[in-house]
Amino acid sequence: MRLTISLDDDLYGYVKSLARSEDLSMSQVVNKLIRRVVEVPAHPIQVPSAASPWQGFAARPGVIIHRDEAQRMEEEEDLARLEALGFKKK
């Protein structure tokens, strides 16, 4: 599918240099970066079969993480991945 987008100057430079260093087109690099962010984890979190009414899950015995906390942690991991790729928070 074809799509025209506008990139900030710093992101354009990053994608262009990555494309050059990996001998890929800019479109291939953008696709690759987006796939890294949206890729389904290889080991999804297992929710216990007897979930309690508060909708949490056990991360390890004795430690309970609620869904809101798990979502916040996932968002922080996503931001860390983007920063590791050279993207900056505004």
C-alpha cells in the first residue's frame, strides 16, 4: 500500500542513515521500525484461569500486578524501545 507521510527532520535523517547503512529503501526501514513496535510478544502474559474480580494477574508468586499497572509498564517499555531506536520524546 502506498502512503505519503511527513517526517520530522531528525527522524528523516535517522531513517535515511539507517537505510543507507542496512542497504534498504526508506520504506523498508519505516516498515521494519513499525513492525518492531507493534510486534506481538513471543510469550504473551498468562492470566490465571481463576481471575479474581479486580482483574489482576500474578507476575510471580506473591506479587500481584493490576491491569492498569501492566499497561503502564508496557507503555514505558514501548517508549524505551523507541528511545533506543533514536526517537525522542517531545
